[in-house]
Amino acid sequence: MSDQTTEQVSPAIDIFPSFSIAPVSPYIFSGFLEHLGRCIYGGILPSTRTTFPYTPRKPCPEAQFTETPAALLTPEGFRVDVLEVLRDELRVPLIRWPGGNFVSSYNWKDGIGPREERKRQPELAWNGEESNQFGTDEFIAWCRTAKIEPYIVLNMGTGTLEDALHWIEYCNGTGDTYYANLRRKNTGRDEAYGVKYWGLGNEVWGEWQVGQQTASAYATKARQWAHAIRLVDPDVILVGCGETGINAWDGVVLDELADKVDLHSIHLYTGFGPRDRSQTEREYGRSVYGPDAAEYSIEVCKGLINKARFVKGVSKPIKIAFDEYGVWDETVGTPENGLEQFYNLADALAMASWLNVFIRQADVVDIACIAQSVNVISPLVTSATGLFRQTIYWPLFLFSKYMRDGISVKLTVTSPQFSGETLPRWISSIKGFPSDLDVSAVLYADPSAKTRSLRVAVVNRSETSSYDVPLRVAFERVGGQVEVHELWHADVKARNGWENENEVSLESRTVSWDGRWTFRNHSFTLLVIPLE
């Protein structure tokens, strides 16, 4: 056992199917597209000399100027392979666009109309260039092809309230008005886009943001914008701009906007820090246990939401949109390489723990958007003619397939704990030592087959120790064969790539159930347990 694990305890998992938390929102499996690196140009569209703003280093230097054959594109010019993975495998329900930091200097009007007339411009967020070949109409067309709900973030940096109202009119207007008619002219269709989700700015609190504001200034401005937006379209769902859920910014903004917004956005990434190969164990702990900080952020943010609702007398619920999260090492995925990062098994375990957090917090987390959906710190990496699935793809795939339609239920976990260094460092001192065993569970009922099952997701985050664990199900009888889906590799640094696309992949099997399972060291396991 690692010397960074606390004293030995007898691990156990107790699950209470009759003690429900909340139905799992399908929107926690959402994604994010930003005009950054090869996310749009090379991920959604094929990259060309006229559209590609970066010169990234490996993994795929040939992707910059190599043409993608027409047979690999939809009639609209979208990459078929990326569409199929996001739509058919991960079943992404909602996508946030166009940023991200990018949106804070984005003029949506530059991205509509004939493509040959659109202006190529400096891009201020990531020090690149923007061709404007992918704008509102292309995004909506892609969403329709992908069967994905669009979520548009408004520019509260250089943008004006008038710009925002025009954008919403362009998307949702049904009358005989200028921007509704401009949409009809550009698309040749009368039907409005009906975009429901609109974000009131992105990370307006950040000093790196074009148009940074104080919390009070932002709250006053956002309140005015929300009032005017609902005059244009009273049915929109508005997302206020929070910080991490535990900061003073969140409290100030919620106190002002609780009666004006439907969701409160928070952001957090884990896995930061230099990859010092002489300190592998330290690096492993920093990456894998980091999502515990997200759970604490959600718990504090829930309290801030309820306090603000109480003060303003707001009866409607306000949920959390965790609309940027992920595993990101800023020293590896950098603006210079378009934030392209290869992920290893340890990163996949962190991703599984992130998803466990969202399942356990199903009563308050309504949306979660992995940042980002393709090429940019992403589960998918493309070349001109293909793609491969990174290690972090597999937890997303399993959770989306088995956990999305269930009801999150209570459980208790007895587990050894990790006492080494985490990022952020305050996890142990504020939230407490992280458990090696990180678990969530949902109760799933199949109405057509009239069957029920428990889906239990277990991350054994210990780098060195395997645990033989009883899984006790309260007030239910377990029957039949149990499905086991396991992600494991002997090397926590193992990763997938162009030459070894399946180095880290799932092993699935069906076994007879005796009420316990051995969870291997540094593994992620999802069990489908039938109930009689």
C-alpha cells in the first residue's frame, strides 16, 4: 500500500436504492465548442489554409493543410466521423458555443452571410486569427445534424445589449422584423432556430478576459440584460456567469440575479501542474484526486443559491451549469499548440471521478459541459482523415450509456484515504482526505422490459492497492448475471495515440454475482447489477 494512504480499513460500499437523490439530468453529458486551436477548424470542419489559425505541434501536424476527402464530409461540409462519435456514441445532448474566452470579443454579425464576404480578423483571446467561416447558421445546422441542443454564450466583453438582442432576434424571431428576415434571407428557411439556452457572458471575473468587470458591475449589467432579453423572447433559459462556486463573486452575483436567471454557471479544471517525471506519485495524486474540489464547490454554491433565493423570495429552483470542466495540464495543452493534450490512464480516472461528482450532485447540477468536445483538451483527436479516442473518452462513454436515464441514489463508502498532495492543495484541509474508492450509483428502470438494475461506478484511485469490496444493497435482492465494464492498464501513464489507438480501452464481461468485487489498483469499473 502507498505510504500516502491512511491506515488500513475494511472497505465497503452500501447502496440505498429507495433513498433517491434526483433523476440524472441528461445535460450533464454536454459538450463545448470554442474557436480555439483545431476545435472548429479541423474538428467540426476540415481545416484549410484559409481557416486554420494555429500551427500546432504533434500529434497531427499533417492535419493543418491536408484536405479531407469529400466522402468523409456531410453535404454541409461537416466531418462525419466527429458527428457520429458525438451523436451516436457519446449521445451529447447540448453544446455550448462560441466560447469560452473567445466570445468576449466576438461579433456574431461577422459570422453570417455569404462566406466569401466574411472578414478574417485577429482573435484576441488566444492570439490567433478567426476566419468567421463557422458562425451562427453553421453552428445551428451542425447541431441539427448532430441532434444536439444549442447553447449560445453572449458577448459581455466588447458586445452591447443591442448586439445581444439582435442575436436573439436573429435566432428566435418569428415576426416581420429585420434580423428575423435576415436569418430567412441567409438560410432560405422561415423556421426560427428556437435557441433556448443563453449564457450571460463568460468568466467576466477573469483578468485574462476582454471586458473584465467587478462582481457588482457585472451583476447590475446582467440584470439589465436579462430584463431586456426576456422582452424579446420570454421563453429563453438564462445562465448567469459565476466563478468556481465558492468565491465572493458567486455570492454577489447570485444575490443580485436570483430572480432573473435559471442557472448559475461555474468553472473548474483539475490536473494542473508541471509533469515532473521524477515525482510520478506526486503528479498522479494531483491529477486523480482533484475532482473532490469540484464537489465542494457544488456544495457551497448550492448554499449560496438557496441563501439568495431566500433573501429575494424566489420559489423557482436555480440549478448549476458546470459548463466548463475537465482535466487540463496548462503546461502541456498551451495556446501555442491549440491546447492539444494527450491523456493517460490517470487522467481517465480523474474524468470518471468528475462524472461521479455530477451523479452524486444530481439534485442541483443540471448541465455539465466537458471542455472541449474535439481536439482541444478533448476525448477526441482528429487528423485530416480519421480520429482516435483518448483515454478520457471511455468514462464519458460508459456514463452516458449506463447512467444518464437513472435516478441517483444514496450510498456510503468505507475506504482508505489519500494523504498526499492534491491540486488544489486545500482539498485535504477543507473537505478532508479524499477516499481511494470514489463511487456513484443510479437506479434504472426499463419500462419496456419491466426490469430494474443498479448501475454502480467505482473508481479505485489508489495507485498501488487493489481492494476486495462487499457491495451491500439495502432492502433489495440482487439476481442474475452482473455486467462488468473495466478500464485498467498496468501503467498509469499509458495512453492512446495514432499508432496505439486501443492501448487503454474497456474490458467487458458478464459474471455470476456473489456480493463483492475486487477493484484493481488505478482502475475504473462500472457494474450493472440486476434487481429482482
